[in-house]
Amino acid sequence: MDAVRPQKGDVVMVNRVRTFFALVERVDGRRLAIRPLDPRIDDTLVRPHEIVQVYRAVGRPARPPKRLRPSPRQLRLDDG
């Protein structure tokens, strides 16, 4: 599995005594400042080895250039 370094704004799955999801607020070398998504969890600092998965929003796909879009003729279902 490839190692992914968490960045500010990522959602991470943290495995400590229990597993929970958190938002990364700051990355400082060997520690990450997090805000757990469950308000009952008090942890605010974790180490990278406690992170199980990283979820990152990559944004909407860009519209393809015009040369890659099908022409109206290609989109018609009839042969005529």
C-alpha cells in the first residue's frame, strides 16, 4: 500500500483505543492536529502511525476540451 501523507483539510480514519474519523487541521512534523467528527471524542493530536486511511477531496472533473467532445452527429441514434 502506498503511503499518503495527510494534509490540512483531509478527513482521516484514526485507530487509537477506538476507531474514529477526524478532520486534519494542521500537520507539524510528527504530529497532526485534528478535530474529531464525533464531538464525544476529545483527542486533538495524533501521530501518523495511528492513521489508518486518508480521504481527500480532489474536486470536480474538468470539462473535456472541445476536440474530445462528441459531435451532434455522433450523438444521434438514427443512421440517416
